[in-house]
Amino acid sequence: MPDHPQNRFEVRPLSEEDGGGWLVTFPDLPGCMADGSSIAEAVSEAADAERSWLETRKALRVPEASGRFVLRLPKTLHADLGLRAKQEGVSMNTLAVAVLARALGAEEPPGGSSGKTFGQRRRLTLPEGIPGP
């Protein structure tokens, strides 16, 4: 079994108020985290936490997200989305992902199927009422 996590993870220091040390979290595995007094210890503990998280998901038969779902829209909303996407020079899918990600609190929308991030592509102007970073 690997000593390092297989999924993308983030490491950050913990404040003394929180006990000090380091915290490892997995953005793609909700609730999966581990800590340690050193980065190496936290990462090693994170590998165990990741393994347990994945085993639990499998035991509970929680399906993996495919990254795809179909959404029915009113014709006017579809037209508005298409117009805004054209104005921004992006696909309707890219715009919809950006708006949903921001509405759910993401600081930076996830990369599209091309693997690029919005920082590498054109920055989007989000509709009024959707908070930006």
C-alpha cells in the first residue's frame, strides 16, 4: 500500500489554537482529511484516511460521479446562456460550470474537458448576484 495519497490533496499548517501541525484535505473526497505534527506524518496519515474513505465508499456502494448530467432549461434561459457564452468567448458548458462552481463557493472554477483552468483561459464575467473570488 502506498505511503502517499493517490488522489489530489492539499496541505496547510494548523494554527496553534487548532493544535498546531499540518492538515491534509482532499478536495475531491468530501470529509476525507488527516493531520500530523510534520508534513510527512500528515501525508502518511492522509494515505490511510484516503484508503479508508475509498473502502467505505465502495462498501456503501456510493457511485462515482461521472462528471456528466443532463439539465432541462426553459428556452429563454437556454438562449440567455448561449448569448452570454458567446459574449465571453466560451462554450455554454464552460459558462454553466463556472456559474455553478461560483454559486457553490468555489474560488476558481474547475478546468473543463481540455484540462485548462480559467486562469489560463479567458476570465468570465459572471451574472449579477453570483459572487466572484
